Amino acid sequence: MVRARNVNRQTIEKTTPDWEQEAFESRTDIKKAAQAVTDLGLQLAELSPDRLKRFHLPDEVHNAVLELKKLKKGPAIKRQRQFVGKLLRQNEDLLPAIKQRFMEMEQSAKRQNAQLHKLELWRDRLVAEGDAALSELIEQAPQLDRSHLRQLIRNAQREASAEKPPKASRQIFQYLKELEFV
């Protein structure tokens, strides 16, 4: 009976070391860390020009990232990506700030996403429960227009029962989003 070579073998995944650290255990670790910095440059290239300006990069790095952003296909992309990685490795002191900025952007996006989910839940509750959910919402946000919201809820309930497109539900969501009560 022939047995596969990698049966009962475990693969241990190593984390990619930070480029900023002092010592590496192997050449492979050095290459992985350098690739991680190059990937960070690629993430910078995916940002809009306005967001890229917020990183306060040196002119040389900023221009190289913009050049990478312009390229569409071909071997020039790989060369430019490696060049951006090289510039970032040369400006090692920028890397922690860039990583921190990316983490802040990710956290901000998560918070915004969570708030939109809360608004969706409120909209669904308002359409499903009606006045009971509306009175609870008014306790949390007394500044909202009760009559306008009640009219939107009635329209949304009619649309749901008639299986029409959810225009009023979208209007409820937009109204709740404008209030910014959550």
C-alpha cells in the first residue's frame, strides 16, 4: 500500500516579522518582512489621492506611490511595486506610522459599518413592530419628527404587504441616518 508523503504532518504557520525589528532568524524571515513592506506600499497605492495625502509621506515616496497607481498592466507594475517597497524600507521610521494609520482607518470603517447595521435593525423593527418600536425610538432620540416617521412606517408596511420595492424603507433608513442618534 502506498502512503501519501504528507499524511500526519503538521504545518506550523510562522508569523511575518516586522521589518523594523533588529534581528531576523533566517534569510527567509528577511524576505518575508521585505515582502510585507512591499505589500504595504501596494496598500498605499490602492488608496485615493486624498487619503494618501493624509499619510504625510516624503515627496519621493508619495510620487512613487502615485506612479504605481497610474500603471495598469505589464512588468512595469512589478518594478514600481518593488521600488516603492525599497523606498519604504529606506524610510523605516515611516512604517509604524503608516501601519497605525491603516489600523485607524480599519477601526473607523468597522465603527461606521456597525452604526449602519444598527440603523438597519431599527428600520426593520420600525416596519415590523410599528408604534411600539417608534415610542422606544422616540425615548432615545426625542428630536425626530414623529408624524413624518409614522407616515414612512405606514408606507413601508403597505409596500411590504403589496410586495412592492422598498422605497419607504429606504427613506426611513436615510432619515435615521441623517439624525445620527445611535
